[in-house]
Amino acid sequence: MKLHPFIFFSIFLLLFATCEDGESLKKKNESNELLFLVSIQYIRSLGNCKRIETQENSGVITTTCSRTPSGVCNVESLFYTQADLSYSIREGRDITNVYPECFESFIQSGIPNLKITTEENKTKMRTLNQFVVVESCEMEGLSLPSNERLATYHEIQFLESPKGKIGLAAKFITGFALAQTTSKANANQCLDKVFSQKELELITSVQTNSVYIQKNL
């Protein structure tokens, strides 16, 4: 992935600051340190993410691509910590405490079944997964119809949050033919009461396969 000219400019300013003395040098260094940190954050926001996954039993290799940026395009994104678990359970319960209609969607979301990633599983995940930062999924060969697209990273963050998972589960229940009428009614109420129109449109787009969190290459 090519470096943006903004990054080179930031490095130049850091080097130029060494030519001054005294208070002005101190202030300039502080300013350039801030600029450098902003540059690092900018770098972390660039690019897309290609994941190469090998199935443990079959050895089948699957390659997918998403709008996940370089800063979080790594195998650690698959790990679940105690903090992650506590946060997901707490957020899910906060929603169901206020909106009991969402309880079944909370259960269906899989949040109560989440487990902390063990060291053994971390090692296995590192062996079976390779993450590569790419300039764009399209440059890696991804081509989608005009009515389909990849989710933005902001959208991915929402969809993979406790609220997003509950919303996806509720939407699934409303369209599941074998779901009981009461379950469907509760799921619809959950969607209506908890989610904004924009969030509902995104959830619907994911369910109808017009927006993808990731897509096979």
C-alpha cells in the first residue's frame, strides 16, 4: 500500500524541527509530535483488509476482503477477551432491561454463548488465518453488481456491536417462517423501538445480501 504524501510531509516537519533552539523549538516539537500521532492514526485508517483462512479439517482456503482498515487488520481482531465478553453481556442486558421485547433477539444473537478465546485457540487462529492490508478490495479483484456493496468500517463496527447483533437477530426472527407469531411480533417491536431508520436500513440490506461485512474474492 502506498504512503500518502501527508505522511511524508509530517516526517519532514519532524526533521526540520531539529534546526531550531529554545522555546520555539520546544513548541514546534510538541506541535510536530501531535502531527506525527495524527499521521499514525491516519495510516491506521487507510486500506482494506484481506483475510486468508484455512479450514482446519478440510484444508480448504477461503479468501475474503472487507473495508476493515490497516490498524485493525490482524488476527487479534478474532480474539475475545474478558473485557469484550463483559461489555457484550452488559450492553445486551441494558437493552433487554429497557426493552423486554428484545430478549429473544438477544438470545438468538449468540451473545450469551460468547466465550473468551483461550491461548490454545489463539495459537490455532494464528496458524489458520493470514491478514493482509491491501489498498482496496477492488484492486484485489472484487467486483460487485451496482446494487451491492461492502459495508464501511463504521457500519461494520455497528453490525458487530451487541446492538447490531441483536438487530440482525431480530430481523432474522421476523423473516423466519417457523418462528412463532409472538416471537415475530416481539422482534418487530424490538426493531421499531431500539433502532433508528438508518440502522434498520443497514440491517435489512445485510439480510437481503445487498451489503456485505466481507465478501469472497
